[in-house]
Amino acid sequence: MKKKGLVLVIALLCMASLMAAMAYTSAEVQAGYTVSVVNTDKALLALIPNTDKDGTAYIDKDGNLVLDFGRIGNEGNLSGLQPGSTYEWRGLVDVQNNSQNKIEVDLSVDGAATECLTIIDDKGHQVKNLKLNGNNKTTIGFRVAVPAKAQAGQNLTGNIVVSATAN
């Protein structure tokens, strides 16, 4: 009886090994998807300009958030910022979580403006990470410190990178 059981176990192990050898080692599966493209101020993670400000932040005709720090004062006409100066725009943009999930948001700056543009909260403190509950928002602002060696006519451009992870 013990021999028959042992033979049965060995036979099952051989069959399992054979089946494992016949298993595939790679596969390609295609599935359809749909991505709804919306304006920046309507997305799941929305960036909404505060319209009470001087026109520095706005949504352009393509639905993108634009931050134009050259519009300071002068009733929205282009003026610019002088070398060696620092300006702050508090409460300029709302970061809106339009999902049901709690999210962690990372904020950073890239491009030529990396050294002179800082993302700030309503108290003027630098912000790099936010935690937002579902259907909630917070306000961010910006500090621009123009280098003393910046030349007139020089544009400091870059991107504000906002990424989020659901918890």
C-alpha cells in the first residue's frame, strides 16, 4: 500500500513538472482604454487660477494653466520683474482633488526658473508635498526671486510639475 502511494505521488510530481514545462514564458495581451482629456481646471487633479488676482494666473484658449509673472501691476500689461528683486503671489492657484480618493500631491519646478521660483502656502512657507482628501482643495502661491545677475529682456521659463498618488 505504501509503495502504491509513493508511486502515485511520484507520478503526480512528474505530471506537475511536465505541465510547468509546457507553461508559457511570455505573453502579450491588448485591452482597449479610454482617456478623457479635459481642461486643466476640470481634471481629476485640477489647477484652478484664483480670478481675484491681477491676471497672473489664467486658463488659456487650449485649456492650460498659464502663470505669467510679467503682468505684475500696470493693470495686467506686461511689465516684468527687475534683477535682484523678490515677489510673492499668495493664494494664486487652487489645487483641487476632484476624485473620491485621498491623494498625496508632489509639487516641483523645472527649467530655467528652478532656482528662482518657489511654490508656497498662504503663510509664505515652501510647499513640496500636499495631502488632499477626496473632493477637497488647497491654495498655493509662488515666490519669484529674480537673480541679481539676470539681464533685462531675459525670460526665466520652466514648468511647474504637479503629480499625485492615490492612497
